[in-house]
Amino acid sequence: MSDAPSPSASPQPQPRNPLHGLTLEAIVTALADCYGWEGLGERIPLRCFTSDPSVASSLKFLRKTPWAREKVESLYLFMLRDQRRQQSSSPRP
């Protein structure tokens, strides 16, 4: 018998992966809250962010377009790093 995990086995925990457990909706919402739709469209020039943007239309497009989803995930990771950098450099009271 093979020792390889079966496809139905539960996925391994990913404690170092900041995207683990996050939905695409949560990522898009956080980016829109941080940058606004206009700023998001400037950073990633996709029509779903620039022309009548909404979370629903963005999700529909991003779920069908892996390269665009990768760009969104990358921007989300950049946003997290930037927020951590700003918190660590701000003086504590």
C-alpha cells in the first residue's frame, strides 16, 4: 500500500500562509476598504475595479481569471506588509 495521503484527507494546516482561511470576498473587501475602488483600479487596472465596481462583480471575474486573482492576492499581501511596517515604525505612547 502507498503511504501517500488520499485526496479526501484533510488539508495540512498552513500557519505561515497569511491567505490560509481567507475568502476571496474578504480579500477584495479589505483592499477596497484600504485603497477605495479608484485606488484599487489604479494599482490593478481591471475593468471590474474601474467601471461600476462592486464586490460581487469583482468576485465573479476573479474566480474565472487565475492571473487576475494572483495579482489581487499579491496586492493583499503587500497591503498587510505595509500595514505591519507602519505599525512597527509608529511611536508608542
